[in-house]
Amino acid sequence: MQTRTNGQYGQLAAGAAIGLAAGLALPLARKALMQAPSAATGDWAEALKAEHRLVEKAFEAALATTEDDVMKRDMLLAKIAYALTKHAIQEENVIYPAMMQHGQQDQARALIEDHGRIKTFIFELRNIDAGDVMWRSTLQGFYDDLRTHIREEEDVIFPAFHAALPEAESARLTAMMNWEGFKVA
Ligand SMILES: [Fe+2]
Ligand SMILES: [Fe+2]
């Protein structure tokens, strides 16, 4: 009897352990899924480009809304904020420091400053009611500013930096960046 009770406790404990493992595995699977499109590109610059396109899509969708689409606007702003936060962590924790290591301190600092302004835009928009007429014009200003930053990264800074990096170092940055993205995905 005693043995059986212990056995039942053992089964319960095992069940709890499995439940705990599943509970932990689920967020990891979700994270892996969220990072998959970026990781699949196999290159840090391509991954960042793909993320730029995704966030632009969310902006275009948000700019197509009206004052009546309050819920949709809130949802799209949350999507934009989430995507930009993950993207910024990847650039700020890996790519910009690598640029600094390679003597591009001024460019890296200017990009970090842009990111600070982007965070301010997100804060401002969160403080404007999505039904307010100011919401759209603030979002448009935000988007214009962000696109200038994106164009600078994609057309000028990243191609030059990528070309200057040995292939093995680029591969190392890609792996490091994907890990940063996975952590915050
Ligand atoms: Fe950036
Ligand atoms: Fe970027």
C-alpha cells in the first residue's frame, strides 16, 4: 500500500515535471518561430532587411486606418513597437558594437541616437488616443523618420560594413544577432 502511494506520488511528480517542461518548451518554441524568418536568411544584413520590410508593412497598414479603427490601430502599434524593440536589440547588442570595434564609432553613435528618437515616437503615440486626429499625423512623422534611418542602414552603412568584414566574422555576427533576437522574441 505504502509502495503504491509512493508510486502515485511518483507519477504525480513525473506528470508535474512533464507539465513544467511543456510549459517551458512552449515559449521557447514560440520564440524559435518568431525568430525563424530572420534566422532563415542566414546573413545578418539580409535578416535586418527582411525585418525592415515587415515593420514597413505594419506601418502601411496602420496608415491606412481611420479614426474609427481604434482597436486595429492599438493592435498595429503594439506590433510595430514589438518588432522595433526586437530589431533594435539585435542591432544595438551586436551590429553597432561590431561597427564600433571596426572604427565606425560616429556612424554607430548616430544610429543609436536614431533609435532613441524612435522610442520617443512609440511613447508619444501610446499617449495619443487612437481615435484622435493627431494619431495618424504623428505616425506619419514617425514613419518618415524611421524610413530615413532604414535607408541609411540598408543603402549606405550596412553594405559598406558587410563588405569590409571577413566572411567568418560576418557569420559569427549573424549567429550572435540571432541569439539576441531569440532572447527577446
Ligand atoms: Fe537601426
Ligand atoms: Fe534596422
